[in-house]
Amino acid sequence: MQIIEDLKEISSPFKNAVVTTGNFDGVHIGHQALFRQVIEKAESIDGTSVLVTFVPHPIRVINSNKHFPIITRYDQKVELIGETGVDTLICIPFTREFAATPARTFVKDILCELIGMKAIVVGQDYSFGRKREGNVSLLKEMAVSHGFEVIISGWIEVEGYRISSTEIRNLVTEGKVEEAEKLLGRHYQVRGEVVRGRDRGAKLLGFPTANLTLYDELCPKTGVYAVTVEHDSVQYKGVANIGYSPTFKNGQFGVEVHIFDFDDTIYEQPIRLNFVHRLRDEKKFSGPESLAAQIKLDIEKARELLSGE
């Protein structure tokens, strides 16, 4: 996949470009269906499939005072889109100046003239441009004079959920990682770097843990989870705790994972956690012994649940 991170890198229009544009936060199965339509249409006209997205997420620029957790960091989003088979990904730097671009200008100058758009695939509620003034009706109007086709992609529902980034964000925040998986088409993942912890895992409880400083901002609800752990291109199984360690005084928020059958030293190294099942809420125990007994039960349950992973 060709990756373009500055519009100035485009020296000439793409051949018969079939385009979709959006934030694609989560790259969920609704997005994936949209991408398949783009790819199939491009193949049918001997063209180029082109995805246009924005960095950072526009809401971070337009409403900078609002905390807005992202489902997929930029690097993960690029990885996931690359796996779909799209020819070209254009990542436009989103600034306040760019946010002021009128919808008609975006279509005419960028999509049509610069990219060479011959067709665009969008959802029925698609909006774009300055103050979200552009919509499907505007695209259909401009399609006549600028010579491109507008293809409307329908909503996708899974088990009663209408798939959207907002819905996935809510599910993850609520700890409903199994439901989020159905909408994402994969387990929800966070990425982080292993740091030194408080020396409680192996020494006090008998279970060594890797403590993470998260790269991601959208963290599942506090609690204990069965997870898979990716490190150095190898996948392991484990159990993770998210929360404040209420059994101990002065509990600080943290994410730690006990990786099964693993004893390497991985401080300052990146790992990825895939959340498979939520086991229980975080709770306060009477002391380290009772906590260790519960951790043993958590590990047994996680091993059972992950046996098919």
C-alpha cells in the first residue's frame, strides 16, 4: 500500500481513482465493508482504490478542550488499513486552516483535480468540509458537473448493534470487550511499553507481572481480563489487571499483565494486549494471601477461556 502524508507528494492524478474519505477510527467491520466496495469498484474500472483520512482526528483540532479517546492510534490504523488490500492511503494533516476548507473546494480541488476521483463510496449519513456543510446531496449535485459516480454504502448491524466508532468506544469503556470484538472484527487492543512496577507481582504475590505505560488513550473499564499478549512478533496468553490495586494503600492507576509460561526480561520494550474476555471487577482483598488465591483462580479461568485462541 502506498502511504501519502502530504498532499504535495501527489504529482499527478491517480488512474481512475475510487475514493472514500473519513476518520476510520477503529477500522471496524463497517469500515472494512466500505473499503471492499472501494476496492471492487476500482477493479471493475481498472482504477486505483484510494482512502483519504486525517491526522490527528479532526475533533482534536476543532474541539481541543474536549478529551476524546481514540480507538486506534495512527500507527495501528495504518497497519489495519494496509491489511485490507487498498492501493493508496492519503493521510491529510488536519489543522484549523484545513478545517476551514469549504466542502465544494474539498471535492473539486482535492478529490477531483488532485486525486483524480472517478467514483466515491460513502455512508448515507456522510458529512464533510467546513462546519460539516457537505453531505451526500452535495456530492450527487457535484457529480453531474465533475464527472464522478456516488456510491452509497448501507449501515451494517451485528446482533442488534449498529456498527459505529462511537458504539465501540462505549462498549470498551464499559468493559464489554466481547461485544466490541463483534463490531471490530478483532479483539480490542492496547499498546504500551513495559516499565518497572512496585515489585509486588513475583515477590509478594508469586505471579510476575509486566507493568505497562499505555500508548493508547481508550482503556477498558477497570477489572481483570483474559488477554493475548504480542511481543516481538510472538503471541502469548495471559491475564491483565486494569485499575488501582485497592488491596494496597496509595493505589495508583496501572495496567499490568501476567504472561503465561514466560520469564523473559522485557523492560522498556513494547507489547500489545488483546482483550478477549472480562473476568471480574477489580476488588479489595483482606491482604496479599487472599489476593494471590484469587489471582490463581483468575489464571485458571483465563487459561480455560483462552484455550481456543
